[in-house]
Amino acid sequence: DTAVSQTPKYLVTQMGNDKSIKCEQNLGHDTMYWYKQDSKKFLKIMFSYNNKELIINETVPNRFSPKSPDKAHLNLHINSLELGDSAVYFCASSRQLYDTQYFGPGTRLTVL
Amino acid sequence: QKEVEQNSGPLSVPEGAIASLNCTYSDRVSQSFFWYRQYSGKSPELIMSIYSNGDKEDGRFTAQLNKASQYVSLLIRDSQPSDSATYLCAVNSITSGTYKYIFGTGTRLKVLA
């Protein structure tokens, strides 16, 4: 069984559209994260949820909205997509806040 | 100054040699340090974590931490072509209730057969 899964794996869409990426972990972890990895491979944290509560909200546009329906799921919704949003988005989870993180396979988002 | 700095490389070493990867960080109150490996097109995976000064060994990997000098390094002994990947250093700190978990930009390692 995959520990941290994300869907979809690839997402190609037009500028201005709204899209969602889903993440699920079956590790029983309390904390989940969203990261963005740009073309230069820099991995930057976007959000962190601990027990369904938002802990970290880095400086990201408010077009990005995370939602955690339960501890095992953390979804990312993006409104009005822009060209600069093209990147690989990774979901991760950890037992406790900022403990060892386990990453999902990533979602490659391409905005045309 | 970047909060976590790594030489982007590529660092090329012959098969069987020791690869030495370095990382410096700026926040003196950093508490936990992690090395992740990322193959091209894949997600990062943890290699080692280290929390106190000194060396920590796990198989062919040794992490070294020096908090006074604010650096953490990763040594890979008997390097194999399969070790060719980007190695990411991550640093965790909690200051005045503010959590930080910051990755370096990674060092690309190439092990030549």
C-alpha cells in the first residue's frame, strides 16, 4: 500500500481555471504538508496542518487554499491558475510536527 | 544570505570513493537536521536525521553535525552509481512559537562508474 498518495499525477490546464489536488496518507500521522518544487528544484513549504489545524501558512497567494477534512487527507485547491503556478506539488506527512517527513509521488501541474 | 545553503554541484566522484556533501544554516536555534535524497522525477526520501553534535552512522552514510559552526554534512562511503541523485538538506527550528522547516536547494551528486 502506498503510504502517501496524491491525485492526479499530472495536471495540464489553462490559465484562469480552478483545480484541486488530493492527498491521502495511511500512516496514521498527525501532520501533513504541501510543498511546491519549481523548475530550479527548490522545495518550498506552503502549508502545514497538524491534527486538521493550519499551523504554517507561508507567503503564498490566497488563490491557494488547503482543506483538511480529516487527519488522513489534505487537499489543495487553486483558483485562477497562472503560468507561474506551473511546478511539481508534493504532499508530505509526519508523525509529529516537523518530524521525519514522508513524501507523496508529486503532482506535476502545467498551466498553459 | 539563504537560510539553508548547499553547493548545487554537480559533485562528481568515481565509484567506490567517498562523497562529501555539505550544508550550512543561518538560524542558530535550529534543532533538527535531515538529509533527503531525490532521484530525478521522484519525490524526496529520508536518508538520515541528526539532532546532536557529532557523527551518526547508518550503513554507508554518516551525518556530521557541528552546531557551533552551523553546518551539517553527509558522507557517503563506497559510492555507487545508484547514489547519483540530488541530496537535500533540511533544517527545523521552533522560535517563539514559529515553526520553520527549510530545505536547501540541493547538491546534485554524480557517481561515475
